[in-house]
Amino acid sequence: MTATPKHFVAVDMGSNSFHLVIAREQDGSIQILHKEKRLVQLAEGLDRDNRLDNDAIARGLACLKDFNLRFSTLDQARVRLVATHTLRVARNREAFIEAARAIMPYPVEVVSGHEEARLIYKGIAHSQELAQRNLIIDIGGGSTEVVLGQKTQAQILSSLRCGCVSYNQKYFVDGKLTLENFRAAQAAADKQFASLAKEYFSGHWDLTLGSSGSVKAICEAMQHFFNDETITLPRLKQLKQQLLSWGHVDQIELPQVDSKRAPLLPAGLAILISFFKRLPVTELQFAQGALREGVLYELAGISQFGDVSGRTVESMAKLYHVDLNHAAKVATSAKQLFDAVADGWQLESWRALLEHAVKLHEIGIHINSRAHHKHGAYIIANSDLPGFSQEQQQLLALLIGNQRE
């Protein structure tokens, strides 16, 4: 019988990037200790016969060797290695898996498209609040997963043969950004989305989210042009016109977007435009979690969902030894003041954020009582906070940082 694991390690071997996440369980939540992303471009090594070339295999193995150094000395670690589309289709994947096993003494799980979609939904459900009915899209390097779910439960899982790396190689291989290239990529994506089950075309969902690198890069482009990260079809079309005006991936000028991700932006954009056109989607937001978070929570055996943001605040309060009695007294005063002006000032939607800020307003004392409001703001701004969007996290840090002086 093995001892209770102290650490949980997830290795996500994607078609474009490999990800490593090391975490521990803290009061029912996952506390991230280390995150690392490496651009491996495994999918670029697939030839027409779906065989990985030696260079791609070497890049992947070199990355795993580096990752192994990060956690090989951890005691009682539970480790899970998950591989997705490229190793699903690679005809010589056993050669890679055998070599990987010599580096890390753990099995490599080549998950199906449906299992990948399930883990993605689970990772998102643990990382933020979901609505009653949800539509999720995750554009990967070799495949795109689309999921319909109700609250925390995924209900319909789909994996499509379209990805930012594979489409980049096929439709934007020379880096030229032309209308013909976009049309060809969108037409190919249209056929994939048209194959989805009829439930995807009903429009019966409350929230649409996108996860992983391609959607994140497009959200960053939205921020550059429109000062927020909301994705709509008109905005996607404007971004497409801007890319066409640049004419080549080397001319893309988006400082917020990772330079390594920029060459894949046109392919991801073509897929997302097709998604908006094919399905009755009007708006999409970036999701906080993804596959690796789903893997981590399964490793840790954490199954409760409930109030994700509330659970995060409780965990932070315990971690930084908050005086809960004093926080409760401050909360009473804050509530009285808030209730007096909430209707007149239209503040009701900010009630939960104020409650969270009150509970955590003294966490900075854990560093130093002097200027603890500044220390508290720093902690909040630089922590992983499941259940909070980036904007909510920034606002929470602002509230705590400006509580005095």
C-alpha cells in the first residue's frame, strides 16, 4: 500500500506544446507549485503517412528529460502523462512511448478525443464558475474539442480533425496571409463543424468558453484592438482583415501575443470564425482551465465543485492564517455600508467580490504587518485563483491594495 501522495504532477504532451504542472492539494483545492510550457511542435514532424520524424521525436524526448528533472526528487508524487492528437495518429508512436518510458518510469496515456474533451471540461469546471448550460471549444495543435455540458457535468463530447498546427501546415505553410488561404482553411473547418451532433446547433446554452493557446492568443489580439478580451464574429472578421493587410505572419504586430504563437494565429482564427458561423454563437470568453487542470484534479481525487471562487477564498484564508473572527466583524460593517448604497449606486453585482476582499484583506500580514495592504494585493495579483477571471482577480487585488492610506 502506497503512502498518501503529497504532490501531483501532470504532463500534457500536446501537438504544439508540452506542459508540466506540479501541484499539491490544499484544503480541497489544487495549489500550483510549478508550471512550465515548452514549444515542441510535435505535429510538425508528422509526414503524409502519419509517421513522426526523428527530429520531432528528439524534441519531445529532450523536453521530457528537462521536465523529469523538475519532479524526480519529489517524495510521494503521483504522476500522469497524457498525450493527445499527434500521438493518437502517429503510426510509430510506440517508438516514442518506449523512449519516453526510459526517461520517466510512468505509462504514457494516449487519450482518445472524447477523453481529451472530458478532461478539458473537468479542468474548466474546477477552475471557474460555469452556467447551467455550457458550450466549450478547445483549439489544439492537431484537433479541436467541442463539449456541451450542464453545470459541472460534460454531456456531449466531440473531437474534430482540425487544429492550428495541422491547418497552418496545410493552408498557411509559406506564411502568406491571403484571402484564398483563409477561405480554404475555413471551408475545411466548416466540414468538421458540420459533422457535430444536432444538439450543438440548438443554441440552448448560457455560456460559451474557449480554452488553450489559440483562443488565448485571439483574446490577446482582442485586447490589443478593442481593449477587452470578448470574442465576437464581427471582431474576428476585423482581426482577419488586419492579418490580410499585414500579408505575412512575419509582419504581425501584436505585442500582447507570444511571438512563438503568432505564426499559428491565422489558422486558429480561421477555425474560430468557422465555429461562430456554423454554430449559433454570439460571444465567447476565455476559459481559465484546460486539460492539465482536469488531470490534476483527478490525480488528487478532488471531485467537489460547488462554489469554486468561494472554495478558493477559503483555501487562501487558511493558507495565510487569516483571523476569521476579525474578518467577520469587518464583513458586518462592510455589509451595512454596502447595503445602504448598493441600489442607488448600482453596485449589487459587486457584492460577492467585496465579500471575498473582506475575508482576505489581511493576508499580507503573513509577509509583514507594515504596509500589509500592499503585500496582500501582491499575493492576490500573483496567485492562481480558480474561479476568478483575470479581471476579477485584478479587481480583488485593487480592493485589498487600496483598503487603507
